[in-house]
Amino acid sequence: GLEALEVWAFERPLAEGVQPLPPDPREFEVSAQQVRTLRGAELEPLTPIWTANAGMIYRWMKNEAGATEEIRKSLEVEPHFLLSRLELGRVHLAAGRLHEAVQEFERAVRDSHENPLAVSHVGFGLALLGRRSEAEKSLARLQELAGQRYVLPSAAALVYLGLGDHDRVFDCLDEALKELRALAADLKPKQR
């Protein structure tokens, strides 16, 4: 299930100056920001981003019924909303319903015209099902998509995680960190 996503649990020395990731948010009370998100979903039930994010928070809280209810509200308003499809798949993953999760992720791929994040979720789910060659096809598709548009390095990391290739996971995440640092440097105000 989602425990496989907890990459910070793997033993790996941190680079100098890198802080460890925070503990799993599901172990703590709901934050003030999360309360605002849940309240936003209550006040704006016809706004998919609010209800999809509320579903994610309920999933973190291991409240499957609450997560499913919020995500379904989102999908009633916008049946092709990528975040909602992915979150519904993640709810299925957390409950151990891998086949249903992959079906939702595949629908997200179709609905989003092959959004790389959706493709990576399909590969992750297929890998967890033991369908290695199909998961590897998702990696190949991500490489093809990277020739057409930007693909986050973390997209491939998710598939490698499902395949159990932790070295490749960290290679991808290291690349993502380099990109973020470069972006942050570009956004830094210039001294006059």
C-alpha cells in the first residue's frame, strides 16, 4: 500500500546540509491549514480542488469513507479532474485494492491525455501487482513523453519505487532536487 511511498524510511545517508524529511503527517493531529481545506470543501462542495484535497487529508487520516465521499463529490462536478482520479486510486491503494487502484490510474491517464504523473501511478500500481514488464513500459512511456513535454524526475521515481529499485528512486529524486535548486536560484532576487 502507501507504506511503499514512504521513501524516507529507507536508510540512506543525507547529503551535507540536507535536513531529514518530516515525520509522516498521518501520525499527528490535523494542521490548521488542513482544517481550512476541510472547511473549504464544506463551504465550496462544487469546487473540485477543495473536495479532492479534502479527500487527500482524509486518506492521510486513514478515513477511507471520508476520503471516498469527498473525492466522489469532486468527480460528480468534474469527472475528468486529474487530482480526484489519482486520489481515488490512492485510496484504493491504501485499502489494498491494487486492481481498482490501477483502473483509476489508467482512467486518469486517458482523461488527462497521458499526464506523466498519471502514467507514473499506473506504473507504480502495476509494479505492486507484480506486473513488472508492464510497469517498465510505463517508464518507457515517460521517457517518450519527456521528448514532447516536461516530465518531473519524480514521476519515474514512483515507478522505480514500485519496482523496488531504490537506487534509481534516489537518482530520480536527486535530479528533481537539482532542478528545484536551479529554479530557486533563478527566482532569487538579484542584488542591484
